[in-house]
Amino acid sequence: MPAVTADTLTLPRIRSAGPADTERPVRLITTGPHGYEGEGFPVVRAFAGVSSAALDPFVHMDQMGEVEYQPGEPKGTDWHPHRGFETVTYMIDGTFAHQDSHGGGGVITDGATQWMTAGSGILHIETPPAELVESGGVFHGVQLWVNLPRKDKFTLPRYQAIEANDVKLLSSRDGGALVRVIAGDIDGHRGPGVTHTPVTLAHATIQNGARVNIPWRRDFNALVYVLSGSGCLGPVAHPINQGQLAVLGPGDRITVGAKAAQSSYRTTDLDVLMLGGRPIREPVFHYGPFVMSSRAELIEALADHQSGKFGSIPANALMPYGGGGGTL
């Protein structure tokens, strides 16, 4: 159950399509494989099997959970480095604590987002707080990596805490869908996230039998990922289900509809993440926690991390519960 809800009848409505608007067709639908990250929390590798050209300016995305932890089970990551991109952690349900070597940090919970620009280099950790480890509970979120253009690879690190009540809330024309704009612009309504690379990131909840038709910038690519539920997508209503990613072709609008009834007792609506951005169209060299523009920059990143140029772990540092590792 998404944490951010609202009475859709009181929200700004997304405008209807104009006579010259065209629908974005579905070019590809993939199903993300399941894996484990960090100390062992389950993820769906949402971008697996999709070309980097189709994803540009995005690099990587995991759906974390949805999982119901028992006491003592919640897991996170250990301290690790990043350079050359931005990490976006969106918590739909549950809690993550963040800390980094540049003074950023806080608790991400129930609809909040952390937008961390790794830039020239940073160390950070994401781990469940002690109270969640002790009590257990639901854990469900998304982590997205947004590439930086070559000119911004060495920008100063930055941390943004976007609270749940900061996002811009919109409604479909009939009130059957709630759209949360985290970053970018939808129909003239701007989300709070400040980005180096022009992108739009939004989470839509669509009631059973309803649909939403959203204007989308023509110079952006367009991806739709199903967090939960089943529905259809595009002008010819391609079926799409939980854990699947759709790559859309060119056009002005995106249409997503929910099934009249969901087949899982855990799901009462269709929840999708909608994301797109202006492609950077530069070489991408990705190795572990580094996303650079050349092999030489990757080698430099490894050397700079090993020599301590990414900063140091603070004296009052958060520490993981259990063994470690991971690159979130």
C-alpha cells in the first residue's frame, strides 16, 4: 500500500489529449529477474535485458522488496563508494537510514525520496534503522541510477531529502488515478527533485478499471515499470504485469490502464513507476559503483577511492546489521 494517498477529486486534473497529440507505442516489454543486493535483501533487476541506448540517461534500477521482514531480518548495505552519477532511493513502504561522507543523511520512510549526486566521489551507507531490525515490517522501494553528462561527472556531491508531503500530486480526468511527481514536470506541474540531467520521475496508482493518459515530453525517452498489479499500456493496450518494464516509442502521451480486478489478494490497484529523460548520448563505462565516460576515468575512480579521495567514514557512522557489501 503506497504511503502517499489523497482524495483525487480535490487534486489538479491532468489535461486531456489535444487533436495533434500522438500516443507513445510499446516497443519492448521485459520481465526483471530476481536477485539479492547488499547484505541479502531481495530485488528485481528492472532494467535487465534492455539496451543502454533505450535506457539513456538511466543506468540501473532495482525494485527492493516488496517483503515482510520478521524481527531481526531487515538488511541494507555496508559503506561503499560512488562516482559519476546520481542515486535515487524512493521508499514506498518501510524505512531506510542514509549517511554519507559529505554530511548528507537522514531517514527515508513511507513515500520519501533521497536524491544523492555522487558526482566527483562519495562514500555512503543505506541500512534499516535499529527499531526496524528489532520489530520487522514491510520493506518496499526503488533505487534508480541517473547518469551525469561528462561535463558534470566531477561536480560536487549533493544530497536532497524529498519528504513524502513534498511531491506534487495530480489526478486523472475521472479521478481514478493518483500521480505523484517526484522530479521533472507533468502537464506543467513540477516535482521537488532537483536534477543535473533533465528527467521526469513519477509514481501512479490506478484504480481497478480506470486509466490515466499523461502528457510526456517528446525529447524524453519513456519507460513504465509495474511495481504491483496488472493492466495494459499504450494505444493498443499491451498487457503488462508486476515486475515488467515497458520501453515506449516516440509520441506525446502515455496511457496506462488497470485491470477491472486484480488477481492477487495483496494488490488492490495497479502501481507503476513512470520515468524518462533527455538522452545524454555519450559513452558509458560502468564498473561496479562507478559510471564514467571512459576506461581511463574508471581506472582513475578506483585509484582515487583507494587513496581516500572520496572522503572518510564519519566517526559517528551508521553501521550495517550483519555482514556487508553491495553497491546501492
